[in-house]
Amino acid sequence: LSSEWYINPHIKAKGLHSDSACAVFGFPSSPALPLTKSNLGFLDQRFALEWVQKNIHVFNGDPKKVTIGGESSGASSVDRLVDTFAPPLIPPFRAASESSGQATVSPIVRNLGPESWTALVSTLGCNGTSPKAELVCMQGVDAMTIRTVVTTSTLDWTAVTDGVTQVELPYLSNRA
């Protein structure tokens, strides 16, 4: 979550900006993580929204008037937030805007995260042990080294259906 306010001259609005974690840093797919802790990027977004609810008053904002928005993959994240805060849950926002993307009816089945984790662990020499030992080994690898491997490869890092930050996408279950 950025501590800076930005002003969009086209909309004339103030807002806080949250960058979601990407690739392995946001969606590691390690078998050592509990399923409900696998979508770290989405959990970070929820943490950011909790922070906004607790602190927006300091910026003369109203926690009852928070609007979230996203474009492209950001819109997909917004869609997931809307879907996973369905009643009876009370969302930490009152409105949402999505532009040029969404997740609910995605036609792409992408579940290559576990395969990508295995390949990354192997590339960085952390394989051949238990899932927990692999995770501990990976946590000891320099983040820039991991980033370099991830950005120069074709590894696919996607969210998992955990029932908390991502629910089963209805279109995918009906396309089989």
C-alpha cells in the first residue's frame, strides 16, 4: 500500500494505491502452505483494505465511502473481492469499478502454479527435500535472484481456489 495520495486530473479524485504482489511472491503454490494462505497477493489486498478502513479518517476520508477499482488484471482482483465478500459478509468497500478485465467468467483454465513452484525450486537448488524444507530453503534465496528467474522464464503463477480469496469460477465449472 502506498502512503502517497495521487490525484488523477481526469477524475479529480484522491485515492490510495495498492500494488498486488505478483508471480511467485503473490501466488507461490508451495505445498507447504495451507490452502487458505496460498493467495498472498489477494491477502495483501485485503490487508490494505483493512488498513484503509482503520485509517482513512486521518486523510479526511469516510470508511463507508471506499470505492475500489482496477484495470486489466487489477479488474480481475476487484472482481474476486466482490465475489468473495458476498452476503452475509460485509465488504470493506461500498462500490467497485472494473475496466478491461474480470475473473468471474474467465475462459482460461490456469492451474500451473504447482508445476511452476516445482520448476522454480529445482532451478534454485531447493528441491529433493520435504515441502516444508523446500519452502524454508526458498525463503533463504535472495528475492532478486528469484525475481530474475521468474521474469526470464515462462513459469505461470496463478491464484488457487481457496474458498476465501478466490471462489470457484462458475463459468469454468460449467465449460467441461
